[in-house]
Amino acid sequence: MALVLSASKTAKELGIKTEKMLELLKSGDIVAYRDGRNWKVPVKEIEKYVEKRAAIETAERRKEWQQKKKGTA
């Protein structure tokens, strides 16, 4: 199993465009390092990003649902 993926492979795994992946890397949203001109993304950091993103979106949905529930009560 690979410990790191390229930016393009990571983008493909996440189902996003390479340009968006590069934005996430440059902004530091996903922890990675450069090997010459190429980005290397540790698999563990991809997992952390996905878990963080899922937690944030779940919290947002929960908040919206609770607000809707209060509005109909």
C-alpha cells in the first residue's frame, strides 16, 4: 500500500478536479509536501481531511435540521 499519493491521484480519489486539489494543498487545508515540483499527499492526511470535512458538514446539516424542527413546533 502506498503511503503517499500524487496530487492528481488524490484528486481522483476524492472525486474533485486537480485544480481544486492544488488549491487545497496550497491553502494548507490538506497537509502535504513537495518533492521537487510534485506534491506528495500522505494517505493519513487524506483520511483526516475527509473525516474533518464530514464532521463539519454533518454539524451544519444537524444545525439546519434543528432550526427547521424548531420552526415547525
